[in-house]
Amino acid sequence: MVATHLTWNLLDDLRQLFEFPFMVNAFRAGTIVAVVAGAIGWFMVVRRQAFAGHTLALVGFPGAAGAVWLGISASWGFFGFCVATALLIAVLRPERGDRYGEESAGIGTVQAFALASGFLFISLYRGFLNGINALLFGSFLGITNQQVLVLLVVGVTALVVLAAVGRPLLFVSVDPDVAAARGVRVRRLSVLFLVLLGLTVAEVSQITGTLLVFALLVMPA
């Protein structure tokens, strides 16, 4: 065990802190999720899909709770529920840009159902009540090397795909009608972005918890 004595010298104190493996993993994971969330969150705000992002963040809660109730890793619940809900939101998203009221109503319904499902899973598995704080607020200092590796793979994949479709996606986000007239596949790009958003939310949720994901997506944007 490494003894830590604060010297009030910033460099010395940081060097002592980073002698702990859990601090190194926390720094690595925090850097990964901050970069990915900032990039995806900017497009989310430009596309006026902040409500969808908030809903995806809340969906991670019942996903992880249900996974633990079934006896599998919470990560599977995060990724499975977030991606599935992203596809559902893509189905609810109207073809025309002037019908956002219908989309918001559908997303709000999904959000209410997700929260109810989360508390249902917790009530079914009472032993999990002790871990509810980890789902809602994360466990930043309990990150393993394997989790960092998974975060890195998912983050790099999301950024590479975003870089590949960045220009047409921005075109679609700013003026979808003109983009469609120019031959850009608006619907396909919209679905792809929502899947990327779902993956990002699932990735970040494992670090910050489901309640703090939305802040990381919106504030950098």
C-alpha cells in the first residue's frame, strides 16, 4: 500500500495520487468519456435531440438494474437498453422536421416507462438496493483495467464513425430538406447518429451514473 501525505505542492500531490492504480484508471476513463461525450453532445445539441439524449441517459438505469436482476453484467444492460431505445427513438422520429411535438410525446412516454421499469427491477431484487447509488451516480474510483479497455474501444469506434460521417451529418442537421434534395440519405444518418448517441450514453453511464450523463453531453456543447 502506498502512503499518501499531502504536501500542498500540486505536482508532488498529483504524483503521489497517481501511484494508486485506481486513480490512473479513473483518469484514463474520465479522459475517454469526456472527449467522446463532448463530440457526440455537440451534434446532439445542433440536431435538437437533447430530450432524446436525456431519455437515453435514464434508460441506462433500468437496463443495468434488469441485467443485475438477471445475474449478468450491468454493462450488457447499459449497452443493450441504450442502443435498443436509440433505435426506438429513430422509429418515432418523424420524416418531416415540423412534427417534433409528436416525437417529444413519444420520447416522453419511453422515458416514463424506463423509470418505472428501473424501480420495478429494483423492487424485484431487494438485495440490489445497496448498489442503486452506483447506478445513479457512478463509481468513478472503482474502474478496472478491463473497463478502461472497453471504454477505449467503444470511444475510438464512435469517434472514427463520427469523423467519417461528420460533414454529411452536419449538413443533415442544419438543413435536412436541402440535404435530401442533394441525395444525402437523411434517414440513415439520423438512425446512425442515434445509435452512436446510445453507445456514448451507455459508455459514460458506467463511469458517471445515469443521472450525470446528460450534463457531460450538454455542457461541452
